Amino acid sequence: MRRYSMLERLLFPSSGLNEDKLIKAISGKTILVTGASSGIGEQIALLLGKYPVHLVLVARREDKLLAVKGQIESNEKTQITVVTADLRRDEDMEALLDILREERNAPDIVVSNAGLSIRRSIYDSLDRFHDYARTMSINYLAPVKLLLSVIPVLERRQGQIIHVSTINTSLIPLPHWAAYQASKAAFDTWFRSAAPELNAAGIAMTSIYLPLVRTPMIEPTAAYRTAPAMSPEHVARIIAKSMYTKGRTWRPWWLFTGQAASLMFRGLWESWMPRKLRKRRDSHGDA
């Protein structure tokens, strides 16, 4: 795991993982992980691959999935099913659902992690509606369709859904992130709306609200390369811990300050930010 700076150690304190409790909670279970070929999904697969579980790993890139599988296969107690699928494509989604309908692949725990991030100005998106369509598809419509299909088996098995989300759903939306933030907020609202009904049916619902995580998803944004960020290995431990604590939410300890500021200073932000963007546009000719 990448060494944290002093600031990162303060922002992201370590999360203890009780292996005995984890083994008791997951042994013999089938765990579905979407977006399993890199970043957070890869690390949760590698962590859980140490235990006697059946992992159903889903992602678009077969070579990456097979590489993850290859790292786990030394543990003979772990079963692995690899499914190459772009969850935005109806035919790929249906193929995945057919696999999950097989009793041996029916999940006890779902880690809904697959996602897409886009940072782009509205003015650079005027002829790129497809950016919004594909972001909404993978961040909202795909997980909704997947979960609607597996809810009956999760109820029967008294299972768990773990939703890998972002702190941005609790904060003032930022310019240039409209497609991403809208899609993440849509699924977060769906998940929180569905949670009481599913809790009543015996399904544990867990939301993991993450700050910046150092994964391939953030690499295109230059400003993020030196910003404080969690490691995906750390996040994997938090997700694994939630499999035995069954907590409803995990969020960084300092998020409440951002939420308070978002409420208190919204008017100031909405007045100041357009002036800043206008100045930048006048100086550099970009929106």
C-alpha cells in the first residue's frame, strides 16, 4: 500500500480489520464485485481472495480480470468466476444476469463499484450528449437494473448490498463535473430510497462515501495527482469491514464540516464561482 503523507494520515486514519469476524461473515458466500479489473474493485477482489469465498468478478477488460484472477488462484479455497461485460450494453447485462441466475453464482453480497468519471466544461459538452448518456448508464441505470434482478436472491439469503459512492453527493456540486455528479447523486438517491424497504426484507444496505481515491479514474485530472487521496487498498479494507459490521454508512470523519459549509455558504459560493470562471474565461478563452 502506498505510504500516506502526514496530512493523508490525519484525513484517512487506518481502519482496523478483524479477520476472524470477516471470515465468519463471508465464508462460503458468493460475492459479486463490479468494476473488479482495477482500482478499488481489484483491491477488494485481492483482499477477499485470501478467504474461502466464491468471487464473481465483473469488468469490461478481460485481460485485466484474468490478471486479477491469476493473483488469487494460489488460494485453492477461493472460487473465481470471471465475467467480461460492459454493463452499459444491454446484451452484456443480460448475459451477466443469466450467469447470476445459476444457483452457484447467485450472490450473497453485492459490491456495486463500477463507475465512470468525466470532467468536462458544459461548453465543451454542447455536442457531446453521449457523455451524459454513458455516465448515467454506468453510474445509475446499470446498478439499478443489476440490483432489481438480484434482490429476490439477496432477500432469500439475507444478504448485503454495498454501494461505493462519493462524498460529492453530500456537498455543493462543482463546475465541470455535471455529468458525473448528477449520475452519482441519482443512484445515491435511489439507494437511500430503496434501503428502508430492503432493510425490512432483511437485506443489509451499506453506502461507502469516499473522498478522492488514487485510482486510474483520477489520473486524467492533473490537479488530483498531488492532492491528498486514499489508497484503494485502504478502501478495500473499509468495504471488507462493512461485511461483518453491516453498518449503514461509512464516511470520512471530516465530511460533516464540508456538509455544514455547503449549507451555510451556498449563496456565497454561487455568487463567487461564476465571477471566478468568467475571469478565467476572459483571460484564457476557455469556459
